[in-house]
Amino acid sequence: MFLEEDVELSPAYFTWLRRTVERVYLDPAQFDAGLYGISLQRQETIVGESIVHRFGSRTPGDVLARMGADPSFNNTLSAQGLYKYQLLGTSGALMFPAPWRAFLAWLAERRVDTIQGTSSLSHTPCVPTLVLNRLWQRAPHKSWTAWFARFVYEKGWYALYAHFPNEAALAINHRESGPVRGVQPMLLPKNAFASGSGKQLLTFPSSPRAIPTFDFHFRLVSEPSTLVFRSSLAAERFMGVQSGPVEAEDVGAMEKSGDLQCWMVDQLAPQLRREAEIRRARAEAVVREQQEIAQAAAEAAAKAAEAARMADLAAKRKARLAAAAAARQAQQQAANGTLPLSGSDAAGTTAAADTAAAKSKDKSKPTGKPKDDKSKAADKSKDKDKKKAKPGPRASARLKELASFSKLPAGEITAAFDASASAATARLHRFLSVSLAPLWLGYPKSKWLTLDDGRFGAVAHFIAGQVDKEAKVTASAASQAVFALPGATDKLAALAPALSTRALDPAALVPPLKPNEFDFVVSATSFGHADHPDQQVRQMLKLAKKAVILIEPHDTKIDAEKAALFSVALQKALAPLAGTTGVGSGVRSDAGELTALAKESGSGVTTLLFRVFAEEDDVAQAEKDAAAGLRPSAVLATVMLKKAPTPHQLARFVKAGFIPANLE
């Protein structure tokens, strides 16, 4: 236990301290592994600085008072105001044995001279933007708490404090002259003792998680375990080895070495701004270079296309002239009576005569038994079914598009499977990973179906490579031919038999498939080919046992009527709202329509989740969109869960950025 020479303890301190240790340290149900000790003083210092909050501009009491006045935090603070803070209070503090031994071992590992306050291995106790850095630089031998602060920052630990009303405390400091403060006038104690017995002061929350936790800047931390990762996520130059104590004014040496760990906020801010400007300039240079390359390639392609067009026109003209010459020659020979009948023409004449004779013979035969009414009705029903089976304009265009894929080079086909060869494939893989990971982790042995997987089965191929080896994945498309193209066959066969293919009409899934035949049904960028996307979603909900996942683009570069997720009338009604959002014009309307579908009776949807992926990370595409006067494009991911998720699965979705929709 630490006590400074001018500290006086309350008569109730021991009872309070013993009961607190029993509660937070000895009780296994309440034990907190991140807690390194308990402070008896009232903490008045925030050692972390920022541009907005300078050192001394506020105290922990100011922040806690605002929390107490905020209704959303009324249940967070107990009657004695318990909270956790990373800074150690040295006026009166109890250290737990294991953390203290770990601190001593940490000092020995870094060969810290506890008398001089320096390390023979050139380690420093600095944490960027902490005022303790300046204290250690000025007098290393007087600031052992700076080393403890660095240790606590690396571990992500904190101490327990009590914030009693009326600025009371269990340990008060008389602020007398001494080794720490030197010679100074006698001052009255700043705090009074907390009144009442130790038992009366103890009103613990039901769970240690209910006690708020603050970092060195006294910022509220929603999840204390994240403090453990802060030091490992910081850049090495912020947390690396420095060549011993450096005067605060000598920033040139630190800037030259690239080591910024002892810098204060006034030094860090301009340095980080300069680095951001350098990165921005480099990115702009890369964009300009890519634009120049793309422009040169476009010009070369235009020249090649024009040359090909002229060559095609010349070939057609030559063919027409040759045909005209042959026709004139034949006409002249026929006029002179010198045009003989070729063997093929003779055979054709004979075949025509035989056909005419056969028709005449068929006419002479009796027609047989006339069809009854039932047969005629059956024929009409077949004709009606044929009319119903006729695809719409978008489905017909999709079939033509799939048929044209046979002319694509093999390299373009394999790029749909390889994220390193295509930026579009890499983005799609990222969207699929974020949207589907909570499902394939929660249900490893499941059956998956990808709908209208016209990218040669690449979506199903990616899922099959991520799920459990016992899971089954089926890729479907309107034509089986897209899976047999060179470059796609080998990719799909490598994951067989877990991965299979099937020809399916996206507009008519049930039948031939059975209801609940698959656990999950995935549609990635297929609504643009559907004549009735809303009916397609209903079919998918019938087919899926656990969930339907939709990953569809919403881009202002696509014509509103052609890209309408639902009726054109709805899109026209929402047209006045276009341009009021930061992403594609159809995102809000699509989410609303999907919510309405999920609320329909018989849909089976228990939970609906949305996530918007903005493609702002694609700098080149963003530049092209800006040059064309377009807003950034986006993708809307929708997860319709028919089986209620576990709290752990829902937490995974929320962590991935999904927002639950209200289905009431």
C-alpha cells in the first residue's frame, strides 16, 4: 500500500478497503483481471491532452458530474461513484500483488535504474500526448509514475476509484513541505473525510461491468478489454525505443529519427498533418498516373476499333462485288443457254419432288380419330403454360448475355475468381466475407445456393472455399453453359463434390426445388436481370430454411427505371428525393421495400439486418465518378433471418456494421 508522508486516512478507510477487496479481488464472480489496485484519494488530474481538452481544463469530477446529469448514465454510477481509471493515485493506493510483481519484472527486463529513472537499453516511459512525458523529461529521477503509466498503457489495466459526494475522500493530503513538493507554505487539506461507516459507504453495482472505465484522457471506454490492444495497434515510432531523455524543445532530433512517442499534442498535430498531406499528394499522383494510362489505353482501343471497322467494311464491300460479278456471269450464261445444272441442284430437285409426293400421299390417307374435348383442353393448357414460361425482357437479355460469355478470353473469366487480379472481385469478396461470416461460422455444416451466379459460379466458389468441408454449395444460373467455359471448369472442379452447379430459372425456383431445401440462399448483383425482383425474393424465402442474403448494387450510374428494385411507379414517386443522400438514390427506398416484404405474412423472417458498403476506398473509381458528376456508388447488403439469431451471432452482425430493422 502506498501512502505519501503528508496523507491522513479516514477512520472508515480500513473497513471500506477490506470490503472492497473482498468484493472485487477475492470474489471469483466479481473478479476483474484488468484491475491492478484501489485508490483511496479523490482524483483531480487528467494527464491526457488533446487539441480540444488541454491539461487542467477539466477534472474527473467535471466529467462524472455531466454523466450523473445525463439520464442515459443515471444507472451507471453507484451511490459512491465507483469508476475505473488508468492513472495511478499515489497519495493513497493499494496495489494487488500480481500486477505489482509484473511491474517489477517489466522494469528489470528494460533495465530501468529506479534511482535515476532511466533505462540502460534506451527505453522511455512515454505515451504520446500524456503530461507525464514532460515531467519525466525534466526530472527522470522524480517521476517513477511515468514508468508505471507506460506499463499500464501496454497492459490495458486500470485502478478502482470512489467519487464520494461533496468532494469527500478516504485519504486526504495535507500538502506539506517534503521531498516531493519541496519547501512551500502550509496549506489546508483540499478534501474532507467521507462521512459514515465503511458499510454505509459500500453500495456496489450488481456486476463489475456496470462500473464505467476511463482511459488516460478520461474518455469513457465502452469495452475495457479493448484497452489491451491500443499499444499494439499504435505505430512503432509512437511506442518504440528512443535514445534516452530528450529536452521538450529539441523536437528536430526526434523528427529526424521518426520517433514521436514523447511528443505532446502541440508537437504531434502539425507533424501528423504534414504526413497526411504527403500521403494525399502521393495518392493524387497515383490517380493522375492511372488516369493517363487509362486515357492512353482508351485512345489505343479507339484506334484499333476504327481500324477493325474499316477492315470489316472493306471485306464486306469486296464480298458484295464478288457476289454481283458471279450473279452477272450466271445471268449471262443462262441467257446464252450455257448454264448446266449442277449435281447439288439436281439432288435438290429430286428431293423436292420426293417431298411433294410424300405430302400428296399423306393427304390421301384418312386423318384418324378426331380429338375429343379433353385433348383440345390439354393442348390449350400446354399452349398457355408455354406462354407463361416465356421469359420477360430482362430475363431474355440475361440469356443473350450468358450466351455471349463464350467469346470471352479465359483470362477475363479466371479474374472473376481471383481477387488479386481484379479490384471488382476483391470488393465482392469483401462484401461476401462481412455479410456471410457470422452465418458460416455459426452453421458450419449447411447447404448453400447462389442464385443467378452468372459470374461463372465465382460467388459459390468463394463461399465453398470459406465454409466447413462438410458443407454443400450449389451454384445456379439460367444456363449451365456458363459453368463449362474455359477458365471456370477447372476452378469449380477443384472444390467438387462440395461445390456443384445447376441450371435454374431465378423467377421459378419452387418448383422444381422444394421448400426449405437449402439453409441459405444468396443473391449477389442479380436483381438487375430480374423482371420481378419482389417475386424473386418471395421465392428465395420459400426456398431458404435459415436465411436469405441479398448483396445488390445501388449506383446513380445506372438508369433509374432499368435498375428499379421494385415498381417503376415507386421509383418515379421517390424521384424528387434523388440527390438528397450521400450514396445511390435507391438505397433508402430499397431498404423500405425489403422491410415491407419481410413483414408479409408467411415470409417467416424473424430478424432483418442492413449494411451499406460505400466504395470510397476505390480512389480511381471515385475520381472517375466525380469527373462524370456522379455521387459515390454503394452496395446494400440485406440479411433476412428466418431463424432467430443467438446473442453471439447478432453481436457479430452488429460488429460488422449491420443495423437491425424494426419488424413490428
